[in-house]
Amino acid sequence: MCGLGQRYLQYTMTKLDRWTVDDVASWLESIDMGHKADAFKKVDGKQLLAASSDDLKALGLTNLIYK
């Protein structure tokens, strides 16, 4: 496994509800969304899981495929 698959595996090995804000930022980088990291600087895994479509839009994710 290489590239995106390997990066995806890294994030699936830790339950999302245990991600820190740094984990969220690293995940954004891994999916080529690092330019959105500033908007997510206070979002951890629990908050990411609980985010509604409107919350994600407010953070700059207009393509809801990311949810």
C-alpha cells in the first residue's frame, strides 16, 4: 500500500472520537485539504463527528463529500 491508502490507514487506526486537534489538522493535510486547517484549529475528533452539514459549510467545506 502506498500514497493515499497508507495515509488513510494511519487515520483509521485511531478512533475518530479520540483524535486531537493536531490529528484533525494532519488528516486535512493527508487529503490535500491543509489549506482549511486554520478553520479547524479548535476542532477535535468528537467535534468533527458531531458537526452538521451547516457546521462544515461554516468551516469552509462546501463540498459535503467530506462528511
